Amino acid sequence: MTRTTLLGCGILSSLLYALMNVFIPLEWPGYDAASQVVSELSAIGAPTRPLWLLFAAIYTALLVAFGFGVWQSAGRSRPLRILGALIVAHAIFGLAWPPMHQRDVLAAGGGSLTDTLHIAWTFVTVVCMLLEIGLGAAALGGRFRRYSIVTVVVLVAFGVLTAIDGPRISANLPTPWVGVWERLNIAAFMIWVIVLATMLLRASAAANAVDDKPRVAA
């Protein structure tokens, strides 16, 4: 696969994840995207779990390909090289995400180790996202660095709002906006991936254009 194709997988991965959040909830008539988190779509016993896992595997493959594309684009940039490796590791790590139980099960005391691990996986994933944004900002600098800082602010702000509702999810209490907060958080990172991929694609195209210029003999 060419570097261009690999980088394009980053854009496709974000678009796929967005579509997953639009269409998969339609398979669960009682699901409310505004008041329920994304993880509930893959919760144990959820009717959408098999479909979510199928497309999550495709998303992971696209993200792994993108990570290799970033690594190939690194050249002498150590931050980009580390970023590419981290994206691959992050994607594979997410594939093994332990599922949570549904709210009514948690409220009845039916939670187990998998629910605890689900929270741990969430924490590690957030750390990976922040590290990736930092590495991208360090590698590309300029306006992208400023944009990355704004992305981090958005992630922290909506991440805190989502975390505040965590105990209410476990108690099966109303959480009218938790799905909105979490999806805005996720969208901020997905858009950042698209912007990163676009910038690297442009840089690759510019480098190819220079290489393709005819050399004038001395």
C-alpha cells in the first residue's frame, strides 16, 4: 500500500466511526444517543453489540494502517515516528476493550471485573489521545500546534462533563446530556485525525511534486 493510501485510511477511520454512531443506534429502538454513552452500544447483552464489534474491527484496521502511514511520513521527525507507532498501539489496544454491563445490571449490583477494566481502558485511551495530539503538535508546529491546543481543551472540558455523569450511569439514573458530551469529545479527536491526515497528505504531495520535476542537465 502506498503512503497516500495509508494516510487516507486515517480520514476513512474517522468517517466510519461517525457513521457507526449514526446508523448502529437505529438497530436499538430504545437507545438514546443524547443520554447514553457510546460504550452502551457494545455493552454485554446490548442488541447492537455484534454489529458494533464488526465495524469496530474495521475501524481498528483503518487506524492501524493510518499509523503506518504516519510512520512512513516521518522522515527525520522523531515525534512523527513515535506518533505513528503510538497510533498503531492505541488502535490494537482498543480492539481488546472490555465491555461494560448495561445500566440496569450495574444498578442491581451485577457489575464485574470487566466493568472495572472498561474504565481502565477508557483512562489509557484518553492518555493515548492526549499524547498523540501532543506529538502531532510538536512535529508540525505552527497553526496545527495552536489547533491541537484547542482540541486538548475541548477533550478535557467534555471529558470532565462525561466523567461527572459516570456514577449516575452505574446507578441507572437519568443522564440527559452525557451522550452529547462524550460524542463532542470523540468528535474533537476524530476531526483532529482528519486534519493531521490531510496535512501529511499535502506534505507528501508537495514532496512528490518536487521529486517529479524534470532535472535540467548542466
